[in-house]
Amino acid sequence: MTAPLYIGLDGGGTKTSLLAGTDTALLPPPPPGPGSNPQRVGVSSTVEILTTLIDSVVAHQPHRRLAAVCVGLAGAGTPSVQHEVHTALLAARPAWAQAVLDIVPDTEIALEAAWGADSGVLVIAGTGSSVLARTQAGTLVRAGGWGYLLGDEGSGYALGLAGLRAVARAMDGGSPTPLTTMLAARYDLHDRAQLVEAIYRQAWPIQRAAPLVLEAAQDGDAEMQALVAAQAEALIEHVANLTQRHPSIQPRLALTGGLAKAPVYTAQFQRALAQRMPRWTLAVATNAPVVGALARARRLAHEQTS
């Protein structure tokens, strides 16, 4: 019998990573492809990027049978988008109909990377934020993830916005903040006119201010520390609400995303978790989401044949 090949992909907004393996080994990964978020590049471009990466691996493994492919995609949070990508992939590569072809949101492969198929919570704190969990019965549940207009508490965007509001208050004669000087030094935004022009006419990315907030908080600024604490607490509120609705979730939480790399953020997050949910444990996720995609592909293939 031909040995099986499993492939996992993580398609984000800026790059698409692939990891392939067998039942016992990993294969050398190809260079990442461009971003494959279907909401940004369209389904046809997404499919072209995915097929190019997968073909680059399959072509060098002619003695192996493609058993399963799991694709975690940013921008594929609805069943309609997942179905559209799935259908387009099979139309482009009809031979893949013999394999398990799984299209899921990128949050699901991140959860798999953190806890495998077991129960637990994953909190994603990057430019945006969301909370995803698996109950002990295997059901996926979520909270947050509403985007910057309706939510994204505890995210880089939320931190940046809170910091910029502090700068605006300072420019109006309120309490001074070190962010005013930092914003001028890093981004050449010195006064009200420049700040308004950047935000409202040049669409300056508000999340760029988040590292300044974190730096000032790390240096001991009390106002910035309070901003970080408030955002961490708001994100923990999502976790608490989710676990109240689904009490069978294993009491463990993994934190991932860009903010998970900032010690001042993780410290405030840990403090908020300990105060609100003292029985829970916190880990910083170390496996890349593409590792979860490969693990999910392998697991789904085994479940199909068992």
C-alpha cells in the first residue's frame, strides 16, 4: 500500500506557510507563498497560491499518496467561504477528491496547535483578538472576534487606539503622556493637525501605536500600565463568559499572537486571569498554527480510515 502524505497550510494575510509529513516524519517545508486570505485576494487567487504550494510538495513525493490536506485560512470564518474555496480547489485539482480536504478558519488550526484535539481555550491577541475553545465533548465554541468596530478587546488595535486617545487628551491640556514624545520621534507626528491628518486622511494604522503603549508600560508609566491591564481584563471577560456558557471546557488557556511576545502584556494577562479565574492555568502557545494544520490533517485521515 502506498505510504500516505499529509499536508497542512496556514494562509494568512501576508504569507501562506506549508508543512508536510508522513506518519513518522516531517518533510522540509517549501518557502512560504504570498498571503491567501480570500477576503483580500479573492477565491481564485487563494486557490492558485494553495495549489502552487501543494504541488511543489506532491511533485517531489511521487511514491506517496496524498491522504489529507488541512487549510487554515484567514478570512474563511463562514461556511459559505469555506465551501467556495473547497469547491474551487477540487475543480482545480480533481485528483484531490480522493484525499480528505479540510478548509477551516485559521483560528481552528491555532487551537489545534495549542491543545491538539483535546479541550482547552486559545486566546489570540494580535492586531485583532478572539477566543476559541473546544469543550470536552469536542464542540468548538468562540467569543469575541467581532473586528475593530465591534470588539477586538485586548488587541493591538485596541491598545493603539487607547494610547492615541491618551495623546489626544494630553494635546488638549490633559495629563501628559510619554506617548506624545514617542509618537513624534518614531512617526513624525508632532501636533494635532499631523495626528488628525494621519488618522483620518492617510489611514495611518492605529495598531502601530500599540508597541509604544507597551514600551511605556514596561518603563513604568502608570497610565499606560493601566491601559494594558484594562485591555487584558476585557479579553479575560470574553473567556469568563464563554466558560460560563460551556462549563465543560478544560480549565487551561493558551495565549498566542503578537502581544503574547510582550512581557508586560502577558504579566497583566496572567494577573487578570488569576483574579477572575483562579483555577485556570496559562501557557504561551509555542507551536506555529501550521503545525496544528498538519496535525489536524493527519488526525482526520486516520479518523476516516478507522
